[in-house]
Amino acid sequence: MDRPLILISNDDGFRAAGLLRLRESLSKIADVIVCAPESEQSAASHALSLHRPLRLKQHEAGLFSVDGTPADSVYVALFSGTRILPRVPDLVVSGLNHGVNLGDDVFYSGTVAAAREGALRGVRAMALSVDATDSLSAAADWTTRFVLRLLARSSEEPFLYNINFPPGVAWPVAFTQLGRRSYHDEVEFRRDPRGREYLWLGGPPGTRHDRIEGTDTAAFDAGAVGITPLSLSLWSVREAERMQQMLEGFA
């Protein structure tokens, strides 16, 4: 039988150590194609470049870059005929990101967005993030074993998993829901040498997050790999019920 086909992307750029280590490991069990941003696109979320041309470069066999966002990279790979992929991939893998994506990070993360683009197009997908660079090899090996198990499943329904590795080289596994993570939010206004105003978004480094049992943030604090299934639907059942009640008798 043909080997599985895996598309790898990220938001750190096609040269990132985490992506290259993951490519090396997954190549032991599958045919792997990389299509990733040319440069770092952290916090790019799910932006698509609709108002400027993009440039695709092939650096070697199976290694492509796009001068756009993470979502651009996956979109280009999936819809370029056989220019990049010989067929629809069996799995889209985004990562290994340098830095975790916990809780509310999934709304901003380019790593998660690359995987989500695959899932939205009907391909099973997962985003992988590592807290410590010393964990890259162990995380890549863990991912390869996990992917083997995933590909053995007969279900072809798309899914989207967000997976985070705490520091270390061996971990227990926890199935989690999203926690809450917050940063030191602020806008800093400055002046350049010519007196023109500019600004920086975000405050000093550091985050706070909750420790509610069953969340990805709690799993991270406990030293476990957190696997969080994400929904592709943003529809809220609770708000739909509230809206229905509010609109009763409204004409």
C-alpha cells in the first residue's frame, strides 16, 4: 500500500528547528511535504492574503515556502493541483511551534490556524507546540507514534487537535478543554527619531492562566501533554436559546 501523505506547516517559518525535526521524524512513517511561511508569522491567526500576490519557492524536494501567512501556506498546498501535493494529504500537521498555545492563544495562533485551514478543507489536522527547545526531539518522536495511531483509525471525518508539550522528554497524556490565559495587555506609544508616533501592542513578557481541572493550562502545569479537540463551529447553543427568548413577540 502507498505510504500516508502528511502536509507540514507552521508559523515559525520553513527553516524552524521544530518543523525540521518533525519532518525528519514523520518521514519514517509517511511521505512528508512541507509548505510553510517564508518567515515567522506568529500571532497571524487565520489571515489569508487576498490583496497582494504571493510567491512560492521550492528549496528542495518536498520543501516549499510561501511569502504569506500560515493559512496561506496550507491553502496554496491544497489548491495548487499537483504542483506541491500529489494528492489530498491524509493529515495536516502544524508545528512543532516554539512556544505553547494554551487557552485563548488558539484565537491568535498562526500554528493553530494552519491546522485549522486543513480541517476546514476536510483534512484531519493537528497543531503542536513545545515549551522548551530541549523537548523538540522527544516531542517529534511522541508525535510520530501518535500519528501512527491516528492514521490507523478508519474514520475519515476531519478533526482539529491542539496539542501542547510542557518541558521534559517524557510525559503523561491528558485530554483537555481550553483553559483561560491572559497576557499583560497594553498599547505603548512612542516617537521615532523624526518625531512621528508609533506604537507597540502587548505588554511585558509573561502570562497568567487558570488552573481549573481538566483544562490545557492545568495539564501543562502538571507536566502532561494536553490534547484538546477544537470545534470548527463557532455557533453558540446557549446564545441561540437566549436570542430566541429575547425575540419572542418582537416584530
